[in-house]
Amino acid sequence: MTGGEVAGILVAVFWAILVSFLAVVLVRLAQTLKATTRLVAEVTEQAVPLLADASATVRSAQTQLDRVDAIATDVQEVTSNASALSTTVASTFGGPLVKVAAFGYGVRQALGRRAAPGTGTAPEPAVRRTVIAGRTLPSARRRKKKG
């Protein structure tokens, strides 16, 4: 054997090893691609119904949001109407009611200060009472009387 023949055999062995290695790599790559294809098919089978359900849920949520928006608009309109009504009632009845209450208070005060007929003296001042937790206490209980 000459040097050229030995070099040829070495190159042939090298190429045989290389081709065998590439064949193993290609077989494993083919298996990986098959597994990937199966996985993608399974994911597609499961994803399509999920996407349909998600789409239906989004549509339902949009419908509910439209209803809530309509309700909120109605509530806002009712609130503005109630505010306008309360303003109208306050301006219509507020002034006269305050005047009537003030007049009534003045009359009570005037009648309370007026002297009893025939005595010529002013009546005794009314006993002041204090309200504590729903009970009325006369002022005599709060302060000690002298003499």
C-alpha cells in the first residue's frame, strides 16, 4: 500500500463516520419534528375551543358593560333631576319656612317674658334642662343650690 492508498482509506473511513453521525442526527431530528407536529396539533385542538369560549366571554362581558353603562347614565340623570328638585324645593319653601319658624320662636319668647296677669311681676325663669344620652336632667341636679 502506498501513501495515497492509506490517505484514501483514512478519508473514506472519516466520511463513513461523518455520514453515520449525520444519519443519527437526521433520525433524531425527524423524531423531534414528528413530536413537535403532534404537540402543535394537540395544542391547536385544545386552543380552538378555548378561543371560542374566550370570544363568547368577551362578547358577554361587552353586553354586560353596555347594560351597566346604560344604568349608570340613567342613575346620573335621576341624580341630576333629584338635585334640581331639592334646589327648587329649598328655594321655594326654605325662605318662608325659616321666616315662620323665626316668627314662632319670637312669639314664644315674647309670651314667656310677659308678666302673669294681675300679679305685676315677671314669671320665674324656666328651668334649664340638659339632655344626656337620651335622658333629661334638670339644672338643679347639676348644680347645688345655695341657701
